[in-house]
Amino acid sequence: MPLTSKQRAQLRGLAAAEDTIIQVGKGGINDNLIASVNAALKARELVKGRVLENSMLSAREACDALSEACKAEQVQVIGTKFVLYKRNDKEPGIVLVKEKKKA
């Protein structure tokens, strides 16, 4: 289920305090990077990444490729940084706000 704008805003706020733990360099998106992003998403649910200057990919391209490979939601892309979210079904650590129904 895609994220709502309120949930995306909540995750952006949480990501502001997170450290950048994923770096995409000149090697691009490979199996090792995908495996480490999957492990980080399972442990943290919310990860912040950065595309280095020597990479052939833009931050948007890297975020698109990683979100598709890891089946994660794109939260934000700004400059060279991006944020991904994937809910841990067994032990959820982040509780997302629910969208209010309009009467």
C-alpha cells in the first residue's frame, strides 16, 4: 500500500535525525548494495542514502532502482540524498499515522 502524504511527512521528520548509512558510488547498484540495504531496512525500517559524486546515477535513479529491488517505499529525494522505508512485519518499530476518513 502506498504511503499517504501525512505518513510521508512523518517519515521525513524521522529521517532528519537519521545518519546516512547507504552510499552509492561508482560501482552503482549491485547485489552487495541491495543485500546491505535489505538488511538495514529489516533492522531499522527507515534508511537514508547518498549518491557520491563519482557515481553514474542520479539520486532519483538510485532511489528508484533500490526501492524496486528491495520492495521499499520512496520517502524523499533531495539533492544527492534519498530516504527509503520498508515496514518490518514481524517487529514494526515505526507506527505510521492513519489517514482520517472524510465523512
